[in-house]
Amino acid sequence: MAEIVNSMPASGRHHKYDYESMFDGQARRFTHGVDFSCGASSFSVAVLAAARRRELYVKTKTNGDSVYVQAIGKRGPASML
């Protein structure tokens, strides 16, 4: 029979990008081939998804091979839909 344990082990999962620094409120430009290797639109979607998981509102702008990111603030209850 399976053993009963006190808690689940740590996942050991780490993020590919440093979202905590990325979401500090400063406007930042990320460049394809330097800061990310996927397409610019895919990187933008990943940033938005990470922000949503953290209940943050983030502005992104894609311009060629660059993606501009700025965290604006916490999401309110109405924007979580």
C-alpha cells in the first residue's frame, strides 16, 4: 500500500525568465535572440500569462524583434474574468 506523507515535495520548477524583475514597474525592451528565443508574439503571450498568474496588469508592445513590457499594477476583481 502507498505510504502516507506529511507534505508534497517541492516541485523544483524554475522559470525560464526572471518574471519578478520583469514585473517591477520599469519599462523594459526584450530582444529576440538576446533575451528570448521564441517568436516575439509567443514571448508576449508568455509574459501576459505569467502576469495573470500573479494577478498583475502588464502592458506589452511588439515591434519587430523586440517586445516592450511594463507592469502597471495589481488586477482588480472585475478584471479577473
